[in-house]
Amino acid sequence: MQITLATIQDAAAAIEGEVVRTPLLPAPRLSILTGADVWVKFENQQRTNAFKERGALTKLLTLSAEERARGVIAMSAGNHAQALACHATRLGIPATIVMPTTTPHVKTAATRAYGAQVVLAGESVAEAQAEAYRIADAKNLVFVHPFDDPDIIRGQGTIALEILADAPDTEIIVVPVGGGGLISGVGIAAKALKPEIEIIGAETAFYPSMHNALHGAQAPCAGNTLAEGIAVATAGTLTREIVAKVVDEIILLPEASIETAVNAFLELQKTVAEGAGAAGLAALLTHPDRFRGRRVTLVLSGGNIDPRLLASIITRELAREGRMVTIRMEIPDRPGVLGDISTLIGDLDGNILDVSHHRLFLDVPAKGASLDVTMETRDSDHARQIIEMLRTRGFKVDWLKVAETSGR
């Protein structure tokens, strides 16, 4: 099938009313943060909290009665799994999903809850894919690829139809890139409707598969990335051909920028983005000059993130910004010292969260102790003010990095 604006419009008509027409809203606080005129397409508002429903349903609606009776199978790190499980169950189609063993529990549990049989196999999407193909052959199931399929691609492209209907003056659309299905569909539709628009891909530097494919590079694809939804080691065959034609640039993202973007969506936009979903904002944070002053739409592709991981990201960002600080002090081991320190910190409006008192570290004098204090501060300057005050009172104080706070 040749994927065109017309086939994407057909997909939009087919899935209308069965997937959410998600809001596209201005994000003034993200605009201040990045210097661009930022708008956000909230695909985390789909019923499975990710864009994948569009392509999955489009594909399922093309199946014959005989194919529906046989059932479908897919490999996925999570969002394709949930989307296929949700709509297959709704249509009465048996679904089996093969997921990597490293998939967050929140995604495996949700996939089962939508009615699919979940098989955990391999540590990567590629290993899960091999097992999915094996099961498909053994049980004569219809394999539904998460990105390298024309129906999946045209379903994802319906996002661009909505973006340009709601914000026709959009200059740039920034799209997360894994296997390339989303950016392929968005690129085809957007370029057909507005040839001058720029389509920018955002890909984790740990898995630069599409960047490699476009530039003939051999950068390794490996690592434990926060953006596991786009951690794809090999770009799709069909998608790489499309991306080469309709995508203007692929930006590679350091992990720290993805963490910061997840936190910024939560704190500034009051919405939850998983690592892959925040990739577009991470691209703006990584290369702000590329987007400054431009009307940019970010596709917030999904919000399925483990709550414990989200809590960790929030804490780490507070530490990066100097709003949660851990200091280590050497103090005399005598009554009243802890009270004095607490009073000094409180007088400067620091809020103590945790105190850890150590007497057995060998690099501390026998009549002394080591004290770790974690406190809330307004910002880094406020933290430095407190530390300098403690030093003027004769205490030896070190400002610890996050990784140093668990011990020596």
C-alpha cells in the first residue's frame, strides 16, 4: 500500500469516535522555558494513555473475519501492546503480546488488564520480536508490527491532520522516534497539507537507530534509557524510506534532557509524560537555538510511566536545581550540636527533611561524628548561603551529589 494523505484521511474516518481526538493546547510556561512558542498535542489523553491506539485500531479494522478468528500477536515495550490489547478485546479478537522482560510492571499489568495474553521474553524489543514471530508461526496468528506496517503508519498520521486543523500556523512538529511509525505518518500527512512545515525527530542517544539509518552511521544501540518506548535497535525498513523523504532532522537526546523534560511536563504543564513522550520537549531543551521564536507543536506521545520512576525523577530534578540538597558535616560528638545546626538552618529558612548521624566512619575523629542533612531550599543560591553560614560557624561542610548520599 502506498501511504498518502488520502489513505491517512481514510484512517481518520475509520477510527473516528473510537479513539480520542486529543486536545492541542498552548504551553506558555514551556514557551518561557525553551524560548519557542510551544504547543502540546496531548496523546497521553487516549484511553490507554498513548498514541498507539490510532495505528492499532486502523490495522485491526482491515482484518478479514478469518484473520480476526485466528487472533493477533505483537511485540511491544508497552504502548503498542496496550493499544492492541484494548481494541482487539473490544472487537472480540484474541490478542497475544510478547514483551521484553525489562518492561515496566505498570505496562505489563495494564496490557493484561486490557484482556491480552502477555508473554515475557528477552531483554530487548528485538529479542521479544523473535519470540513473537516464532509464536505467530506456531499458532498461525496475525502479526501486527508496532511501526513497520502501512496501516499502522497511516493510523498514526491522523495526529498530523488534527494538529494542522487546530493550529494551521504550526511551523515545526517535533515527534519522538523509535522505529519510525509515528514520525512517518505525521510527516506524510503534514508535508502534504503544508509542504513548508518542518518535521523534527527526537531520538534517545542510547538508541540512535533511525539517525544511523539516515546518515550511514554505526553508533551502538544499547543502554538503559528512560525512554524505553523508543529504545529500538533497528529502524523499520518501510519507515526509514519514508523518514528519509519527509523528516528534516533527527536530534539525539542525552538522558539528562529526557529526565528534565519529564519533570517539566509534570511541574509546568501539570501532565504526566513517559520518557518517550517527553522526547520532543527534550529536543527543545537540548538545542534551544534551533527552535527559538518558532511556533512548535510537541507530540506528547504517551504518559505510561512507573510511579516509582516518576518519583525518582522528581527527586533528582530537585537535586539538580538545588531545591533539595544533601550536605555532609563533621561535627563534635557532644550534646546540643544537632539542635544548634537545626536552628541555624531553620533561621535561614531551610527545611530539614532527613538527618543521618554516623559515628563509626574511620575517617572521622573518635570524638567526632559525621552528619548527613537533607534539606529543602529555594534554589542553589539559597543552598550556598546556608552552607557558607555553617562554615562560618566552624563546621566542615561538603555539598554531596545525589549519588554520594547513600554512603562512602
